[in-house]
Amino acid sequence: MSENPSTRSLETAIVADRLALVAMVLFGIYLVSVLVSVLPPKLLDPIWQLASTKVAVEAAPLPLLGLILFHLAAHLRPGGLQLQRQGRWPSQKATQRSRRSGPRPPARAGCRHGLCLQPQVAPQDRHRRHSA
């Protein structure tokens, strides 16, 4: 079998997609196992609290392994995962919104945290405003 770059990139893409699929399955298994133990909620029952905590902790390696597989898939195929493209979408929208809103007006002089947008009026100016 000849080892050319296009064949190698295709094989890497297939492996990356399968790793991402396995990661999603692991996340789904964890979610289902926790939901089965948690539902229906009995918030005041200490036995239910212990059982649901136990299931969540004992099944914790599943999403951690899924996270590792996602990172491995992203490393194998950096620009090809659809989840990565979807993950960048919210940050792009937030950046566009911040650019549209423009710069914030300067904070007032006596404001310690920089969030006060109204200018501070000196006491003598307040007196002149009311007397006029």
C-alpha cells in the first residue's frame, strides 16, 4: 500500500470523526445514567441524595474520557470537525455585537469601579441648577 499524503489525510479524518463520535456516545451514556438515577427528584430524601451523588461520581470517567477523545480528534483534524465550527459561532457573534455597540462613554470621576456612566455633578453645580 502506497503512503501518499491524500490517503493519509483521509485516514486521519476518518479516525478523527470516529473519535468524535465515540466521545459523543460517552457523553450520552453519562447523561442517561445520571438522569435515570436522578429522576424523579426526591430532594429531601437523604438516600436519594446519596444514590444520585454516587452515580454521578462513579460515572465521572465517561465524560472525562469523552473530553480527551474530543481533544485528540481536534488535534488530528484541526479544521474539519463540525463541532469546532459550531463552537466558534457564539464567540464570533459576541465579537460582532461588541463591535456594533461602539466604545463605552467615559466613567464619571468619582466612580471606583468604572461602571457609572452618568457624569458626576459637583455640589455647587447642583445648587445652581435648582436655584435657576
